[in-house]
Amino acid sequence: MATRRHKVFNLGIIIIPWLSLLLIGKRSFKRFSFAGVFIVIFEIINHLYGHKRHWWKFYDKRKSFLRDELPFSVGPYMPFSMWLLKFSYGNFKKYVILNLISDGLFAFLIIDVLKKLKIISLGRINHIQFFIYLHYKAYLLYGVQYLYERIKR
């Protein structure tokens, strides 16, 4: 059974990032949505694998992919990926730096905050491995967007 804190957290990580897309602009939304959808599907596959391998642990009993991992995939991944592409696409160095900062903050700081809130903690992987798990997908996202733009032209 999910605690009230967990339910509120899940709603927040889904609703707030998606509401931010109201500010991204129609043109940017259309331009980056394909890569965003791709990375969400890829992330869901990654989360299923990580769930199976016990890379992280959710504190609520009765483990549920839909309640635990899926909100992380559906919530922040697509909107955040689209914002990163909007601010840095075309400047690969800037894109990598922004991703290093954001993935580093999540892997080394936010995950510890979520642990203190008794939402999630790392299981069979450490912070550095979790950072790599988060960061390698940035290159895939950029590559998908690059190919999408080449095919579109």
C-alpha cells in the first residue's frame, strides 16, 4: 500500500514537469517531442531491467512498477529532455555540461533527499553507477534528435 507521501510525490513528479511544457512553445514541443517519446520508452525498458536487478529500493511494501518506477519515467523524463534539447541542441558541449550537472545533482543529491523522505534508495548500485545509468542516455537522446532532424530535412 502506498503511503500518502508517496502518492503526493508521484502526482507531483508527473504533473509539475508536464505543466512546464506549457511554457516551452508549440514549435519546440513539436520539434523535440519525437526524441522525448523515444527516451521515455527507452527509460521504461531501463526501469524494468533495474527493477528486476534490484538496483533501487522503494520503501512502500508490495512493490509495484506502475506505482514506483513508472512515475519517474512518465513524469520528468520527457519534459526535462525536451527542455534540455531546447536550451542546448546544436551546441553539443553545452548539452553535455547541462546533462552532467542535472544527472549529477539527481544521482548524488536528490536521491539522498528521496531516501530521507523514505521514497526510494539505491539498492545494488552505488551513486557513481547510478550516475552512469542516468547519464549514458543523454547521448542516445541527442543522437535520436540529430537523426530525426536529418531525416526530416
